[in-house]
Amino acid sequence: MSDTIFDRIIRREIPADIVFEDEHLIGFRDIAPQAPVHVLFVPKTPIARLNDLTPAHAEIVGRLAVAAADFAKQEGFAEDGYRIVMNCNEHGGQTVFQIHLHLLAGAPLGRFGTSK
Ligand code: 5GP
């Protein structure tokens, strides 16, 4: 059974600054923000890694992007712009093994790529 820190946030066993929730997803602010706005959108369906996705997951992955875009519009930074990121495994920097989408915004974010 999946039991990541995000499952515990979904079950309200640990606190989080929750900004969005519906029957499919939860969205909450990252505990260590990498931009002025840094929100994580997480499916309630357990899926450890992007590598575990199948076509049956297409709708839930789409819901992550729609929720992020809706949040950007609601919060007023959609036209300034933002970035969404999903990390997979070691080289991607994944540390929590429940898939999630990072929404980063609130300032120019610069380029991205390797840290070297
Ligand atoms: P990953 O590195 O797996 O792509 O992203 C995991 C993210 O979860 C990190 O940005 C990290 O700061 C965030 N995170 C880890 N533990 C917690 C927590 O307990 N609460 C919240 N709100 N974010 C967390």
C-alpha cells in the first residue's frame, strides 16, 4: 500500500497549506518553496513514478495540469507566466514516490537544466 508523506497529507495526518482539493486531486504549498509561489498538485490515486503511468492514467495526469492552470488564473499570475515540473527517479530529482506536479511562479524563473 502506498504511504508517502503526500498520502499522509491527503489523510490529514500531517498539516499542509492546502489550496485546492476535489475528489481526484489535492494541491498544497511546498514546504521548501523554490519560487515565490510553489504548489504541489497530487493525485489521490497511488502512482509512484511517471514510469508507472499507463494510458488509463491519462485523465488524472491531465487533471493535474488543468488544476495548475486554473490555480494560476485564480491567483492572477497566469498571464505573467509560470512553470510546471514533474520529476522522475534519481536524475529527475524525485524524492517523494507519489507522482506530483510542481507549479512554480511569482518571479522570472530563468532557464532550467542540469545543476552542473
Ligand atoms: P520531488 O523532489 O519528489 O519532485 O518533490 C517533492 C517535494 O515535496 C519537494 O519540493 C519537497 O520540498 C516537498 N515536500 C516534502 N515533504 C513535504 C511535506 O511534508 N510537506 C510539504 N508541503 N511539502 C513537502
